[in-house]
Amino acid sequence: MVIAIMALVVAVPLFAQNVVDVTGQSGSVKEIEVSSTGLRFSPNEIRVNLGDTLRITYRNGGGRHDWVIDEFDAATPVIAGGQSATVEFVADRAGTFEFYCSVSGHRAAGMVGALVVVE
Ligand SMILES: [Cu+2]
């Protein structure tokens, strides 16, 4: 029993979806902060409305990383831990798109998330 509870306490933070949903916010410019710890982004799911202008500020919690989303041709530079960088683009197509870190091996290791653009 004790072991089962400990396993839950450890497992939940590792696999929790961490969602930021701005679809209910007014205004067409949405400012969203994304951070990373190790090889994990937080949030790892961002929900926005079609046509929103997104101003994503990536705050790097450690290591060398960037924040990239191919379908919108958007990327921050690779930055060092403790630095931040902002990228702005228009979410002009609906669907679910993967964002990721382009530093070698990080995407494959799970440094990814989803941008969900809702019509
Ligand atoms: Cu990375």
C-alpha cells in the first residue's frame, strides 16, 4: 500500500498534461509563457483560437534549448539556462501542431508539446 501511494506521487507529475488554454480570453494577441525543466516543456499543451496572434516567451530553466514550431515557421534562438526569448506568430491554421526543442536529441527524448488551434 505504501509503495503504491509512493508510486502514484512520483508518476503523476511526470505524466501530467500541463495545459494552458487561452481560447476563452478576449483580444487577438495572446501572451503565453513556456518554461522548461530538464527536457520537459511546461505547459506541454497550448490551446488557442484560429487567428490569434501568439507571443510566446520561452524561459529556459537550464541547459541549451529553443522553442520551435515548424508549421508556423516560428522559432526562438537556442538560449542558455536562465535566459528567455520571445517569438510571435499568427495561428492561421487550425489543427494540432507539435512544438519542440531542436537541439540534437531533445525532441526524440520528449522535449515536445502540442499547440492546438481551435476553429
Ligand atoms: Cu532542448
